[in-house]
Amino acid sequence: MKILLIEDEAEMRKVIIESLEKERFLVETAHDFHAAWDKISTYDYDCILLDIMLPGGSGLSLLDELKKMKKQKSVIIISAKNSVDDKVKGLNLGADDYLAKPFHLAELTARVKSVIRRRTLEGHAVIELKNVSIDMDNHTVHVQNQPLTLNRKEFDILSYFVSNKNRLINKTALAEHIWGDHTDQSDDFEFIYSQIKNLRKKLKDSGADLEIQAVYGLGYKLVTD
Amino acid sequence: MKILLIEDEAEMRKVIIESLEKERFLVETAHDFHAAWDKISTYDYDCILLDIMLPGGSGLSLLDELKKMKKQKSVIIISAKNSVDDKVKGLNLGADDYLAKPFHLAELTARVKSVIRRRTLEGHAVIELKNVSIDMDNHTVHVQNQPLTLNRKEFDILSYFVSNKNRLINKTALAEHIWGDHTDQSDDFEFIYSQIKNLRKKLKDSGADLEIQAVYGLGYKLVTD
DNA sequence: TCTTCTATCAGTAGTATTTTCATTTGACCT
DNA sequence: AGGTCAAATGAAAATACTACTGATAGAAGA
């Protein structure tokens, strides 16, 4: 799960990133609105955390732009302004939640999870597919009620595939979603191969009825037999 | 699309060529002005990348010569000199764009594409002809809104024909443009026949209203019924 | 520290693309 | 019509890409 944090204060960023990474989110940051807009228009995020008090313009206008986009985004506003007015404005402009500073980090991660669940998982934290069940909150996988231990990347990849089952996923999108923007202008996808390989092996050994198929020259697709 | 890169530093050449070839351009190089001039006067390029700081004379004089030619060329200047003066001089002498070193390779390819688009297609990256539409950026072709998959050479040939529709194209020019200068003094055009054949078949099978006609002893011509 | 996870390398198999070959078809000219 | 060369064809061979694998070294985590 990929999150964009738009926040100018370094200390605040640091502490939020830390807490989200502990929960196994992939976090990217933007320090101002310009950078934020760049990232939003090029990449795809599962959730956007937006501090509306930034130098360079109000976050509300960014929210407004977002609303105009075809693709709906999940946004949580974080702000020192705790006026009811701002909250209402934000939510009207399509934000999914609003969190006033100061807040507990536990609360932030809880809201993030909840928003993502609502938007991308239709409310369920556990996805069942064939004989596989995937708990998106606890990051655990069971096959025929037997636990299957996947490491971080394997889990991320599997959950991405599962929530896009039977759909073609090209390697650029996969790399972006799982590895983030450090893979910017690379066209070498060796690192994908080795993860796919291990994941396939584990799925097969556990008897899962899921198969990750390669689509030559294009990408991968999760087929559910 | 054929590009001439005039640049003396080997490392610079290497990295630029790599990035352009990734975008499916056909790149040829000249290490100095003399060689550059030779190539320009014998071959036809869609875009010329010119480093004005070369041993053997300023690139500005070459630009000047170019301007005198009948046939307008698309030129992008790349230079370490980032003075406004040089930029102005260059653009006055007919360069289409100016890029100061160091630059992002992504930026270079973007500018090349944009210049080519501006010159050859009057602003559109997508050419529509009869019931066929050709996306020069994404290298895709659609016939009646159905995608038509062409491989690299087929696409190159089709786009060359389309941007020279109803005009006679002799085989030497075609070979030069699509295959580059490795076919210099060969008079064997078997490799063309094969590609033409496959392209024709695909066009016909997809129901495209385009026909590549042979003109006996001279070359080919794309006729639009 | 030791263990686990992740990225990279070198080699290989599998698949698609491009060129070559041998042969046939068709156009042009006298 | 018949000779000659250009062009087209199907198939095979050569080349270039893409994906996969096992091994391993480096990074991260316990």
C-alpha cells in the first residue's frame, strides 16, 4: 500500500513516516504543493495525507483539483486548524477524513487503514480468493487454514495482484506500486523476477489455487484457475 | 525516426544513444563537424542534436550552413554554455530548441519528440489517415478503433509511408530511413520485401483502407484509395 | 551478533522479430 | 510471345528480446 504524505515540517514528516512504515506502508513524501501535484499526476497512491497549511497555497485548492480528476483518490486531511469550518470545507471537497493536530500516531494509522479499506477493499480487511485468505490488516496469509509466511515484498505483491485479479499488470506499474519512486527511469526489472519467483514457489508449495501468469512482453496476471 | 547526434565526448554519446534507442529512435552519430556535414548532406534526418562546443569549429557555423539549405532541418542544440547570448544566437540561426548541459535524459527525449512532432506532424502525435490512426509517441496503431499490433520495423515503415502519403518512396531512401546506414552500398532489398509483405498482410487483415503499392523499378507509394 | 530479507548476477530457456533463401509471380520491353 | 529483371511469397535460419532460475552478496532486522 502506497501513501503520499504532503507535509512541510521535517520533524512531522519523520515521525509520521516512521509510524506508517512500521505498519508496512510504502511512504513517499512531497514538501510542497507543486511537488505533490507532480507526484499525484504521475503515480498512483492508495491514500494521500494532506497537510493543508503549507507554504505555497492552501491544500484545499489541491483537493479541488483532485476532485476534478477522473480517478478518485483517498485523502485524509491533517491540519493544525481545528475549526469546524475547515473540516466541513475539506470534507465537502471530497476528503475522506480529517485529523486535527496534534493527534496520536496510532489514530493516524488507524484512519489510514480504515480509509484504504473503505475505498479499495470494499470494507473488508480480509480478502478470500479460492482457497487463499489474505488479511490486509495483519499482513498474514492462510491457505486452506494453514498459515503461509510471506515476507514483506511477497505479501505486497500478492495483495496487489489479488485486488487486481485477472487483470493485466504491467511491470512498470507493479514496480511503482511495490517499490515506489526509486525505480524511476530504470527499465531493468530483475528485482521483480526474483520476488515473483519466490512468491510463486510459496503459493505452489502451499497448494494455493492461485497462479501468477506472465504475459509475454506486457506483464503479469493473476489467474484464478 | 532517424536522429543524428553530433557530439565528441564518447561517454555523453553513449548515454544519449542508449536513451534515444530505448525510445525506438534510430540514432547515428558524428564526432566532428566534418563528419556531421557529410552525413547531413547525404542522408535525411528527422532531428539533429548538435553540441556546439566541438573541436573543429563552432556549431553555430554549421547551423548557419544548414539554414542555407533548401530543406529545413529540425535542430536541437545541446551545450555546456548556458549563456543567454548563445541561446539567442542558436535560436536565431534556426535551431528549434536549446538544452543546457547537464540535462535529464528524459527531458532530452521529450524535446526530441516535441520537435519532431512540431515539424513533421504540425502538432499532433497521432496521425489519422482514412480509418487508421497512428500514435507516434506510443508506437501504436488502431484501425477502426481496434488495436493493430505491428512490430518495430513494420511500425517504422508504416509511419514513414503515412507521413509521405501518395508520394513515391524509392527503396534506397526507405532502406536508409528505416535501417540506417549499415545498408550503405548494398543493392539487395530482400529485407524490404519481407517487411512490406507482412505489413501489407496486417493492414489488409485489419481492414485498413491503406494500400502500399509497388511502382515498378522505382519504389513504393502509399495510396489512400 | 546471527538471521532473514532483498537485490543483483550470470547463465539458460522460451518466445518474438528480423533476415535470408529458394522459388514463383508479374511487369516491362522489343 | 519470350526474355529479363523487379517484386512477392512461404519457409527456414539467424538474431534479438523477455522471462526464469539458482546462487550469492549486501542490507535490514531481531
